[in-house]
Amino acid sequence: MKQVLVVDDSAVIRKVARRILEGLHFRTNEAQDGRAALAECEKGMPDAILLDWNMPEMDGFEFLCALRKMPGGAAPKVVFCTTENEVGHIARAMHAGADEYIMKPFDQNIMRSKFEEIGLV
Amino acid sequence: MRNLHAAFPPPQPVGGAGAVRPSATEGSAANVAFDRFRRQLAALTGIEVAADRQYLVEARLAPIMRARDIGDFPELLRRFERRESEALVREIIEAMTTSETSFFRDRAPFDVFRDQTLPELMATRATARRLRIWCAACSSGQEAYSLAMTLDQSANALRGWSVELLATDISQTAIDAARAGAYSQFEVQRGLSTTQLLRYFQRQGDGWRVNEHIRARIVFQEFNLLSNLDGLGKFDAIFCRNVLLYFDPETRRDVLARLSRALADDGCLFLGASELAGERHPAFAAPGSDGVLRLRGRPRPQLRLAHAV
């Protein structure tokens, strides 16, 4: 079973995302910001990371840059998950090394299609 | 707007295509009225509604009743029966034929089209350099745009080719929506990769719109699959996915026979996954492992490889 790390400062979003991902037969763990997410990755690299953009402490961009420099940090597929839906924002996220981009609000079908896109469903 | 009765012939008497006879045990006036409705809808659209689905039909038609201030369901059916207005008949047909769709639905058929069908067709048409593709029930346009995006991926190989992509649907509302090419954030997230979204769409208000260079490749047109296909000419590939399953077996056979005649000898028909559920049609060979239907007696063309000696 593949592991997905859910990174979001909103406990509600983390809960909803985990429930959807578990419905798609993923194991999940969570972190409330980029720093906590890095600590989770040091314990064990997940197969994919659902990553919020705006977070206190360390935001999604900073986390992504730090992740990719870690040993084994190139491996996880990263799906940016945010309310930002401007073309420029999305393009920047992809350019920074995200594999996919999901806009809130989302449902299970959308989540499934994004994880199909990165080859995990 | 085209003449309704040209597109939708008047209902046939019992025994016509898709006819459903009321059973002797169904006594109530409401059941009889619903049976007549099912029979007429089948004659007009080929769509078969099961006898126990009255509540679903009522739910689908409720917005029309509210908008037109029609008090009860039998009254709506009476007005439909006597073809009270072209608009009413059209609204009812549209409410009954709307189906869910998404970009690159099921994905595999588009991969097969890109990786097998298109190279095969291009190999056998290398002189004429002309392709005609028909998306035969395009609904709100996602399948047609998925095909246009798939063709765009082969743009280099298709340079200098004339590629015609026709997209039709029985519903004028669906065709209007398809032609506009505007989708909500929810819709663009289903089936489209972010790379495709950035490449083929632009933001428009709260949603997204297909870029002009993709929209311009598709001709959208209202068309009933039960009407005469002869005027459309021959196609090299036809997508008619998740449509036949709504038809009764007799109508399904009839539509398949007519689609077979609209297909080039070595053309391909794409249906929905296991849509025929084991049924065979005399015009078509059994589907191969790719699930694509080809005409019987027309072997799959050999793929000519560039390095072949």
C-alpha cells in the first residue's frame, strides 16, 4: 500500500484529504506545516505528498525546495493543493518541481484523477 | 433552429423501433401514461427507460414542470404527447439525454487512438493526407476536446494534413455548451493533467475556457443518431461511447448498422467499455484486445514503419 503525506495547516482539510485518500487505498500520515513535513520525511519518505501552498513556519515552496535536496527527496510525487487557481500560480508550482496541482475544493473523483495522472492509482 | 420533426420524427405506433408495450397488469392511468411516454421517448431518441424508473424520470423532468408551472406529471406527459410546443419536446429530450462526462474519460481509448489508430490511419492515407473523425454524442464537449488535444499531441506528424473533427449531440443545449468550451474548476480537474490545463485552457471568470486554437478545430452540430447518417459522409474513426447502452437492443443494432456504413473500410469505431456486453453485430469483427470495433472482413491495416525495408 502506497503512503501519502498530507501537509496542510488546516486540520479540517487534513482530515478530509486523508479520508478521501484512504478511500483510494492509500496509507496516510499528516503534518501541519513544512517543517513538520520535513521531519516526517526524515522518518520515512512517502510515495506522494499532498502539499498546501500557504502555511506558517515553512510554506509549500520552501518545503518543496528543501525536500528535493534531501537524500531520496527526489522520489516522492508532489501534488500541490491550494485555492490559488491563477495560471501563473499553477505554472510556478509545476516549475518548482510539483508533479501535479489540485485546486480546492476537490472531491474523490478529482483526487483520483490527479493520482492517476502521477501513476499512483 | 432546425425543424424539430426533421430531427425527431413523429412517434411510431406500437411495434416501431424501441417500442415498449404496456403490460396487461399495469392498470393505473399514471402507469399507462408513463408507458406511453417511455414508448414515445424510445421512438424519438432510442433511449430505453425501465418501467420501474418513473421516479427518476419525474426527478429529471421536475425542473421543467416548475419552470412551466405544470401541476402534475401526467399533465406534462399529455403535453409531450400532443407535442404542445417544439421547445417543450426539446427540453424533455435534453433532460432525458444529459449524461455525465469528463475529459479523457476512461483514458485508455484515447491512448489507443493516439498510439495505434492514428498511426495506422495515417499510414494508409499518406497520399490523400486527409482524416475525418466523428465524436457522435459529444454531450458538453469534453470528449471532443479530448480528441482535439490528442490530435494536437501529434501535430508535427499531422502537419500538412486536413483533419476534420465533427462533434454532434442530440441536445442543442449540450452543443451550445460544447461550442462555448467553458468549464468550471471542478470539470477541468477531472481527467485533465495540470500540464494539459496550462497548455489548452485559459482562465475565464471563475472557470476555464478551451483555447481558441483547439476550439477552432472542431465543428459542433446538433444531430440525432436515429436520423439519416448518409449526409455526413464516411469517417476514419467514430467515437460513440456510452450511448448505445441507453438504447434497447433493436435500436442498438440499427444504430450500429448505420454507423458501420458511415465508417471507412478500414476505419475504427470506439464504444464504451463492455458496452455491447457480449452482443455481436454482423458488420463488425469481434473487438480486439484494444476494445476497438473494426468492420468484418477488413483486416487491420499494416503499420508501415519508417525504417521498414
